[in-house]
Amino acid sequence: MKVAVLTGGSSTERELSLASAKNVCAALEEAGHRTVLLDASSDLVSALRVERPDVCFNALHGKLGEDGTVQSLLEFVGVPFVGSPSGVCRRAWDKSSLGSEMAAYRAIAGDEPTASWPQGVCIAREAFESMGAATAFDLVEDRVIGGYPVAVKPAHGVSASGVRRVDSVDQLGEAVSDALSFDDAVIIEQWIDGVEVTVPVLGSGWDAYALPPVEIVAKEGFCDTVACRTPGAVELFAPVRPASLSNDEADAQAIRAEIERAALEVCRAYQVRDLARVDLVWDGAQARVLEVDVSPSLAESSPFSLACEASGLSLSGVLNELVSQYAR
């Protein structure tokens, strides 16, 4: 098959996109496919019409690759692609949608609920700039269960951009301003301490399955934007170390299974297709989901690639299976 691998773009995630695309191309070529690397620029549609690929693989990260933009374009021009459709991407891009998506899913699914998530509020930029929302910061301690510390973050974004821990009302103004420099809405929610884990997921619906959860350990503080982009600042363990979950081996395995079930529940709720990654924190009692990433990095050292290796799967084999289902 001829596979167009989409990459680049102009976001802060460009370098990650290029690294991901390079690894994707190598894996697909190892599986016997022909690849063509296409930059998500103003020439993309023309390039797609000239190249006429059998299928597209989206290795574009950041806003355009994850908010439904490139997916809606591919749907419009009629090119099949690996990954979730545009409507799913738009919902997943909005972190404030998690609670409503899960509630809607549970109302009709009937399966045993597993995932939990931080409680909080989402406030639009206009509420601060035109309606005086900042004068009500004293209400945060009552509106967010448990009060301080709280997490302040953009409602949309990647790589923990604009995420801050806030320990008192005096720190809220600066944190909100920082978050709004990335987005037009800000989330103020419970701060969750615990083991940071990301769970790669393959497949769709009830046929989806979780790859080994990957433990994320920041050497200092938490895994914020600086840590994510600083070489050596974050350690990844695939799979998550049992001792991080429990001192009892059997308990650790049961917790890992619960983490995997939580990730799968979230993917079913959003109707994610083909592949995704669910970021969460094990707080000692529950899997607290933070977000779902519909276009996870597949760079050589990414959690997704490490999880494939830990499960005994080759990235080449995984990608071959994903693109082959779209053969025309």
C-alpha cells in the first residue's frame, strides 16, 4: 500500500511530529509499504491529490493534528486515514468534556464503571476579561472538592502546556493568566497526587485492548511542559513498576488491571478509533483520568513505542495492521 504520513505543521509540537513521522515511515517500510511524507502546509490538499495514497497516517501532533482539523480535511477530500474521526477528535481535544462524555456513556452502556476524574470548573476567557470572574477567586476553595492545592490548566492543549499547581488563592491570578495565554478557556480542578501513568490503547470499541501502562516519573516536581521537553528530566518505565502501585505483587497486578480497564472505558466513551493514549494518575485508590490523546507520539522513545516493545509487539507489525484495514 501507499501510505501518506502527515507531519510537521507550525505548532510547538512540530519537532515531535517530525520525530514521530520518521519512526512511522521506517516501521511501515519495514512492513513492505511505500510511504510519502507530507507536511501539513497550504500545499497539503494538492499533494494528496497528486500522490493519491491508499491511506493516510496522521503523525501530526498539537492542535491541527488532534483537534479534528486534519481529520475533517481528510474526510472532505475522501482519503481514508488511521485514527479517530474528526468529531471524536474535537470532543477529546476539549479536556472539560471528560465528565459529560463519561456520564453520557455510562447512562447507556451499563458496564461496571471504573474510571474516575478530577472534579473542577471550566471558565471562558471572556468571563475574566469582560465579566469580572477574577474577583470571585475566593470561591475556588468551595467550588473544587478538597480545596487547595488545585490544578490550573488550559481547556485545550498538549504536553502539559500551561499546567500549574496552585497552593493558595494568591497564586491563582498568575496561573490563570498563564493558562489563558495558551487557550480561550481555563480549567481549575482538583490536584491529584500519585503515580503518573499513560496507557496506550489499540483497536476500537469493545475490540480495543490496552498495551502495558507506562509509568512517568519527573526527576523534579511533576511532568510539566518544561520536563516533557527537557532531555533526561523524565524517566519512563514500561510497564509501570509493580512496587509503584503496591508492595504486594497480587495487589499491584490488580491495580494495573484496573488502570487498563479505566483507560478502555474512556476510549469507548469517546468512541476512539484505532489508537489512542490515556493519561491518568493512580492516587492510591482510584485511576483518575486526566485526558485522552487521539494522536499519540510514535517517536522511538515515546511511551507508545515503549509499550509496544514491552508487550512483545513490533511497531512495524502494529502499524501494518492499522493501515491494512483501510485497503481499498
